[in-house]
Amino acid sequence: MYRIKDGALLIKITALLFFHVVAKDEICLYDIFRSAINIDLLLSYCFILVVSYFVCVAMAQ
């Protein structure tokens, strides 16, 4: 079960990635993930992002 701190971290990572894509900010991905202490949480989040991307691509065709 995720803690509130983990949820806040996921929101922070999502917001930073969103602004990186939208505003084309020059931010290093290392800076985004540096605060991610729980590597299992980070890996599961990345897996969800990849699966979501492929689902969106498949639905768009």
C-alpha cells in the first residue's frame, strides 16, 4: 500500500514531466527522479506510463 508521501512524489514527477514536455524546459531527468527514494515505486510508475502510452497508441489507430 502506498503512503501519502509516495503519492505526493508521483504527482511531483508527473507535473515535472508534464511541464518538461509542454514548456520544453531544460531539466535533467536525473533531477526529477533524484528525490525518488523508493525505487520499486519509481519502476512501477514508469511501467504504468509505458503501458498507458502503448494503450493510447493502439486506441488511436
